[in-house]
Amino acid sequence: MKSTSIDGSLLDFPIFSLGHRMDTAPEVFGWLRSSADRRGDFAELNRRLEEDGYLYLPGFWSRGKVMQTRASVLAQLAGMGYLKPGTAVGEGIHDPENPPPAMARAHPLDQRDPRVVDLLFGKETMDFYAGLFGEPATHFDFTWFRTKGTGHGSDVHCDIVYMGRGTKRLLTMWTPLGDICPRIGGLTILEGSHLRPDLLNGYLERDVDRYCANREDAGAHATGEKGWNGSLSKNPLAIRERFGSRWLTAPEFRMGDMLIFGMAMVHGSLDNQTDRIRLSVDTRYQRASEPVDPRWVGASVIGHGPAAKEGVIC
Ligand SMILES: O=C(O)CCC(=O)C(=O)O
């Protein structure tokens, strides 16, 4: 891929987010800062997490380990008939007649796939979080699988509205299970947005599973028939203007990389302009001593199901 360094450059091909062509001028677009060289320096990593709101750690895991995880997930997708007949499973080309569901919550992929569990919740990863937190770490029992075929990335949002019933000091980890260039649709982070909650008009206090019990359609909200999907915006250009900062991504996310960010970080993802599935997972980590959002723990999580709905008087 042709692109130049952060201090001068544009991509030389168009990229999109939610159908909007992204401006890749360096004033409004840039690359994530790598912290790979400070991997064991937890004081510095915590400082960067506070300052930047994210940690980008290329090559955290061995490439081979992530390739095995990818192979295991692709084999599942192939078995479910989501890959294009006649193509190699490893290519991850989706069947246009039967594309996989992009939505994580409804995903049929196995939450207990041993490769996935070992990668995301095994000793190597949990030791890292314990080091980062300076105390024992724990994680949600749910893995959000993203299997995005050709088309739009994710709406612009912050994660707190989906998982804010425990500690707010929760971290998201976004993990590519394939090499993901901006044409396939990597994650995008709105630089410095974690420091400007004042620009979000109360968004960070909301909860997708809370509804007004005194409204006429309360019943439909209680069952999940109606609801808000947590989106902050479908227009990444307008949101960027509001913050006056830059959208950040990587020239290529590679297998072995991890990207960590906090609950108030505005983020989204790029559209997939290819026929390959953009395969990634996102998972959540926190200090074991702090309260955990009950929606996301247990053998079979309740997630955003009816049991999570909370009626309040508005
Ligand atoms: O992968 C995506 O498109 C979105 C991921 C995301 O929103 C997250 O990791 O919190």
C-alpha cells in the first residue's frame, strides 16, 4: 500500500466510513502512535493511556498464534456456509449469497473456541493487564466477533453505553484476526475525544438497555422489540469537525497487534471495499477488585436481552 509518513501524507486511494469519503489530509487524519517499544514499561503505558486515550501495540502476540486463531474462526465460518464456494478458506472471502452476520451480539461463532479463549484471556494477555492495572485483572466472558463483509463499518460510538453498569475504568481491546488495511476496514479513533465529554451532550451517561417506563411504547422497549443501538453518529466527518481533531487508524493492522482504549473514546471503523471478510474481535478487561457489569459475565451472558432492560421514569 502506498502511503507516506504521518507528517506529510495522504493515502493515495479513497477510504470510506459509513459511506462518507474520509478526508485523509494530515490535519484531519493520521496514524495511531505505536507503543510497541514500551511494552513492559507500565508507568509509561499508563501515562499514554491517559494522554492519548489508547494504546496501540503492534506485534504484541506472535503472528503464528493469531494465524491459528484466525484459521479456527474461518473454519467455523466455512462450516456455516458463509465463505464463497470454491475459494480457499484462508482467504476469508464471503459468500455474497450468504454473507456472515456483522452484528456481534447475534453471532453464531463459538464463544468457547479454545484458540480464541487462549489468545484473548490466556496467561500472556491477562498478565499484561495485571501489569497495566498494577493488580489482578479480570475480563468479560463475552467476545464480540466482527465478521464484516463488503459494506459499512460500525457507527461512531463510545463503549460505555453498552457496558457501563460496573466500573467505568474498563478497557476495550480490539484485535485483528487478519491483516487489515484501510480498504478492508480497520478501527478508527477520534484523537483526544476521551478528554472532551462536554462535546457529547450527555451521551456518556446513557445506557442502551435503559428506557422510559412511563412512555407509551415502554412494553416494546422492555422486550427489546424497540430500542436504541448506541450510535453517536452516522457521520464521521461531522463528528470530527465538532472535536476539531483527527481520525486515527493504522496503515495496516496486522495479526499480532492489539489496540486498547477506554470507555469514553469516540471510535468507529472504515467500510470494507473488498470481498474479504474483515475479521476482528473485541473484548473487555478491568481491575478484578472493581464492580463488573452483570450483563457480560457468566456461562451464558444476558447481554442486551430482555433481562438487561431497565425501566426508569423520564
Ligand atoms: O470493529 C468494529 O467495527 C467496531 C469495534 C468496536 O466498536 C469496539 O471494539 O468497541
